[in-house]
Amino acid sequence: MEKLTNKEEQIMHILWRLEKAFVKDVLAEIKGDKPHYNTLSTIIRNLEDKGYVGYTAFGKNTPVLSFGIQRGLQETIL
């Protein structure tokens, strides 16, 4: 697996704590300077591309994404 950037690692720690979350939930947990919603969404999509998180889409017209960590990755990363 690819190495995480500092920001990706910060997001992963939030997801480990929350286990499942919407982008807005992750954004609410970030302390200090908050990235723009679209920036955070891109970071999470990069984590998905790297295999660290997965998502489930809800709704037909407006996709609302819920992200969750892939099982066993916390032990692999730490």
C-alpha cells in the first residue's frame, strides 16, 4: 500500500475514531484550519484509491457518501 501524506493520516485517525462518517462529519472533527469541503472530499477519494477506505452511496438523485475504514488496515499502518 502507498504511504499516507500527513493530511491523509490525520483524516484516517478521524475515521478510525468515527468508524463510519460522511464527509461533513469528518470536516466537523478537524481541529484548527479546516480544508474546503471539496478538498476534503478529494483527500478521502485518494484514500479510497489507495485502498484505505471504502464508501456506500445512499439515495438515487443526490449521492451521499458514507466512508468507512477497511478492516485490518489500522494494524498494517501502525
